[in-house]
Amino acid sequence: FAPWNDPSAKPFIEFRNVTKRFGDFVAVKDLSLKIYEREFFALLGPSGCGKTTLMRMLGGFDEPTEGSILLEGKDLVGIPPYRRPTNMMFQSYALFPHMTVADNIAFGLKQAGMPKPDIQSRVDEMLALVKLEKFARRKPHQLSGGQRQRVALARSLAKKPKVLLLDEPLGALDKKLREETQFELMDLQMKLGMTFLIVTHDQEEAMTVADRIAVMNNGVIVQVATPAEIYEQPNSRYVADFIGDINLIEGKVAEASEGSAKLACAATGATVAVNQTLSASIGDEAWFAIRPEKMRISRDAPADTSVNALSGEVWDIGYLGDVSIYHVRLPTGATVKATITNATRLVERPISWEDKVWLTWSRDAGVVLTR
Ligand code: ATP
């Protein structure tokens, strides 16, 4: 049972009505959020949405203008960064160039007054943790980007903080190394049983590493949920559009009853039926959102007339390796995207350019969004 689904679970970290102003500019607006112990939590959003500011306030590098931030029920506001049980790994890594790897890792421990033999054994433990035992005597400039990233990670973990704050930690790595490192971070987090908070603008990264994601926009949280919920049940057009590829079709509510609704979409010239209880009235504007992989594409008209269906012509096909993405042009001129995995596509005579096709989908395949 996930702690965030358990009403009796106590939050480990809590932002309570936090606002942060820089002069007239409001970077974070009356934001409340609960994060649980041992969670790998991601703050996701476009540049400037306030995610770094939120993380910096937890680390003590910025103070909220209003509201409070609690860790295990204790208010952190006013406590300087070095006295908080948090540690932040910066995007730039901020390693000391003239110090060896071992000395970089030892730095915070020395400052905290840890006895020398303990420092030595903690540094060895950290080097082993990030698999850099052989590099202890090197200087940062003698390391690859990935190795430097590990040193920064080891250094930020050395004091064994209760919460590790990761600000775009993989931004400087190339795609392949980035993906490998994501899995290493997850392993590490599990092994240490620590709470990790990561800031990223990369939705795939957030989906891969996080137990839960907060999607932010303009200083507020739009949705907090697991990666699967964010992807399958976005609560707004903003989230639907920000995460992955999606068809967003504007319409007007034509029917709304308990457990089912219909949306009349001028763009497609059709009505969409969904198994959803809408909090909207007839005539209200809304959007139908459906992932391209939830569309079935076929040369044949559907036998079942209760299914949602559109007919059109294949206008473009993008080959992406694992899948092909079909752009189907409807008689209204609108295009709808559908993907097929290439493993399936190539079995039969593939659907090709200018083919007349039917797109069909079940009533649970997409969602109607009213905001
Ligand atoms: P990015 O991914 O680009 O870092 P972000 O979502 O992390 O973006 P923040 O760094 O939190 O965004 O910044 C949010 C907003 O607050 C931005 O518009 C930024 O310009 C502004 N801001 C941040 N720090 C300061 C500051 N010290 N003084 C003035 N404005 C600031």
C-alpha cells in the first residue's frame, strides 16, 4: 500500500501554503505538497515554472516569503542549509578542481568535524557506492563527465542526509549515459532507503525514476500522481500535452450522465463517447485526449457500431524504429495520430500512404478534459 494512498501515513516532507516572491515576481504560488519517506519524487515542468526554487527552499538556499516547510513535522524555515538534514547536488556539480576525488568527497565531513578515521572509512564506502574506488587520487579534470557526476553524487551522499536534492543531475550527460545513470540512481535510492527529490524538465526522466511526479506550471502544481496516472489520466490539457504524444481534440459536451458522456467534436465531425462522469454541463467546451498508441488503425470498417470510429486517409508515416506514427487526414481536414509497433506492422501488408483507413478506439481509451 503506497503511503500517499494511506490517509493515516505521515508525510516526511511537507510544503504548506508556500509562496516565494522575487520582488514583484511570484515564482511559487501558495503551494502545498506532501512527500513520503523513501519516495523518489520528481518535480517536472518547463523552464521557469518554479521547480528549482521549490527545491532550493527545502535545501535552505532560499526562504519562502510565506508558508512553512516541514521535515518529519519540524519547521525548517530559518535553519541554514548546512544544518538541515538535506543535501543538494547541483547541476554544475560544483566540484573543487584542485582537490582529488577522495578530498572532494571528504570535504563536507571535515567541515562537520568528523574524526579522521571515520572520514576515511566513509569516503571508501562512498567510492564503492558509486564504483569509483580506482579513481580516488584523480582530480576532476582527469575524469569523464559521467565520473564527475558520480563524484558529485558521492559527495552529496557522504553525510548521509535524510533527503537528497537533485537539481537536473543528469543534464550534462549524453542520452545513453543519462539513461544508464537513471537506473543507477534508482538502485542507489533503493539501497540507501533514502528520500530523493529530483528536479527535471525531461518528462521521460521523471517517468523513469520517480515513484510520483508533481507537474508544475507558473509556480503551481497542476497534478501530483504516479507516472502511469500522469500518462493515462492527465487531469488537464496542460499535463496531457506536456507528457508524451497525444491527440487533443476540441469539442462541446453533448451528453453527461453518471459514468458516461459524449463530446461533439467539430474538428473531426464526429461524437466521441467515453465511460466517464464529467463535472460539466451540456454545451461546455472540453477536449478529448487520446494517446496515438490507443488508436487502432485498420483498412476495415468496424463491425461493432458502438465503438468510437473515424475514417480518413493516411497522409504521412513516420518511422521511429520501435513504432511507426501514422498521420491520418479526416474529411474535415483535421489530422489524427495513431501509432503501430513495427513488430506488428511488418507482419502483414503494411498500411501505406494514401490508404483509406478506419481509426477505432474503446470508450476507456481516452479522456475528456474540462480544463
Ligand atoms: P529552470 O528549469 O530553467 O531552472 P525552474 O522551473 O527551475 O526553471 P526557477 O529556477 O525555480 O525555475 O525559477 C522560477 C522563476 O523565478 C523564473 O522566472 C526565474 O527567473 C525566477 N527567479 C528565480 N530565482 C530568482 C532570483 N534569485 N531573483 C529573481 N527571480 C528569480
